[in-house]
Amino acid sequence: MNERRIGIVMNGVTGRMGLRQHLERSIVAIREQGGIPAADGTMIIPEPILVGRNELKLRRIAEQYGLERWTTDLAEALAAPDVEIYFDSQLTQLREKGVRAAVEAGKAIYCEKPIAESLDAAVDLAKLVVGSGLKNGVVMDKLSLPGLRKLKRLVDGGFFGRILSVRGEFGYWVFEGDWQEAQRPSWNYKSEEGGGIILDMFCHWRYVLDQTFGEVKSVYCQGATHIPTRVDESGNEYAATADDAAYGVFELEGGIVAQLNSSWATRVFRDELVEFHVDGTEGSAVAGLRNCRVQHRSATPKPVWNPDIPATEKFRDQWATVPDNEVMDNGFKVQWEMFLRHVVDDTPFTWDFVEAAKGVQLAELGLKSWHEGRKLEVPTLDLQAN
């Protein structure tokens, strides 16, 4: 069988997301399954070159996954003759430099979000990348989660009738780092290092809302730094300067109202770490990372409010489970396969730098709304390349 081997510079794989989701569960997994078929039957085989700042970590990761190519020199990696794709999962504040180097080298670009810390920087970068004519994409993994794919199936099939509202809950308790090690790196809680849950999660919420329910028209956000002091990876106490929780209300096209809570200071009492409850005139659904349950208008019970007696109904039992109906693979891996086919076969990949800039726009407006205490309209971005 013919093979098409594609060199991929993977910058930032020593970080949690870059290592686990992108290298291990996506690229290594694709290699272990023998690649993915291109349109002509050729097997596309990714050949990663690991790039980072820590030589020891890179060597250990390469040995762990049986990879031979790694370097601390980005220019050297980009100059390799078989490299066609540059991937970036570094800290946000480092991303622009890497992407600009990839544009200069003429490589297709695929990266994590946010693409920049500010809207101006994101727009400039999007104009540069789009204007270069290079294939580009940004990770929008939530759309490829099994639960969200089932939810989109319901939306596209008209299950809800007219959608009225969306309520989302995301988050979990991130340990402060004193008596238990934190599950997230300390930079997440430092605004000066690009941290903050608004910048992180509003980039996600923009594409989830836009591409599942309707374009975001306005935002009101209340942010908070609930845990003011944390302990870093070296055991040193530090002041948390970034928001660790955000409570947002979004108006979508068609009059849909979305309420999304995001928090790293909440304890989980729900079935999954993120859940979306959607109500429509014809039915409702609750979707998580993997599962989705529905209740149609024709099967909706008639609850009666009586606080003087114990509840006798098992409300969760009144909902039906949406079947998978297809193999639901890891969302990051699914999008990697789509982007590889985009590069090889020119198949569509709509999640580009333009969509990524919209995410940064919503995050910046969310921060402004919080600080000014008011609802803000979301204007159309001017992203015409210079």
C-alpha cells in the first residue's frame, strides 16, 4: 500500500494538552493504526518532530513514544525537507512568534487557541495567515465531542422546534497546590502570563454557540477570582491575578438566550464535567462530553409544584438516551484527521484563524463587560487580509 508521510513540527508538546491530547491520543494513535486513508487510497502517515524549550523533557517524551526526531531549534525543524505542517500548543503569549515563523517557512498551520492574548494581535495574525494563502486551522475540539455531535444532530434535524435557551455548566475544583497538587499549571492563574478562564473558555464558547445554535450578538459577563492565593509547581505561594470563574449571558441570533458558567472553583454535581441543557418549543436535550439525553414535547410529564411533600418523580428517568449510531473517536484525533485530509486532499476545514479571532473577540468583550459592568454588543470583525 502506498504511503504519504507528512512531517509535522509539533511545538509545545511538553505541556499537558500538547502531550496528552495532541501527541499521544492523536498523532501517535494515528501512527499506531497505520495512518488514515487519503482520497486515492494512499495512507497518510504523520511524522512528528517534537519542539520545545526543555531538552530533557523532549528526549524523554520521544523515547516514551518511540520517536526519533526532536529539537529545541524551531528554525531547524521548519527547515526539514519533509515538513508540511506546523502545529503550536505553546503558551498563548509564545504562539504568535511560532506561527509567524511557520508562515515565513510556507508551512500549513494548525494550532491551539486562543491564537493571541488580545483581539488586535489575533486579527493581525489572522490577516497574515489568511493572506498568505496557506492552509490553516485551529483546534475547536468541543465540536467533535460525542455529546456535542449528537446535540448538533438534533439541531440540524429540527428536534427542538424553535430553540429558546441554552444553559451550560463547565468546571471542577482545581486544587490550590498546597496540600494537594494542582491539576492545572500555575500560569493559568496569572493574567501577566496569559491566564484566566475568560480568555480560555470564551474562545470555546464562541465556536460552540456560533456553530451549533446561532451567531453570538451580545455578551454580559461577571468574572471572579474566587481563590486569591495559590501554590505553584515549586511549592511557592503566589497571588492569583487572573479570573478563575466566569458567569456569562449571551444573546444569539433568533432571540436564543445562552447562560454559561465556567469555573475552576466549583465541585462537580452533574454527570459530566461540561453539560449543555437546551430547551425548545418541541423538545429539550442535555448533552455532555459523551452522552446526550432528550425529552420530546409529546413525552413531557406534568410536574406539580408542592414544596410540602417529598418529590416522588425520578426526573432523570423521564429522559431518553440519544444513541451513538457511529464510532465516536477522540475529538482531538478526529480534528487532526480532518486537518491532515485538508492538507493532502484539500477537503474543507472551516475552523480557521478567522473563526479563532472571533473567539478572542468574545473573550476580550467578556473581560470588558465584567470590568465595566454592562452588556456589550458583539460587532462583526473586519478580517480582510492586508
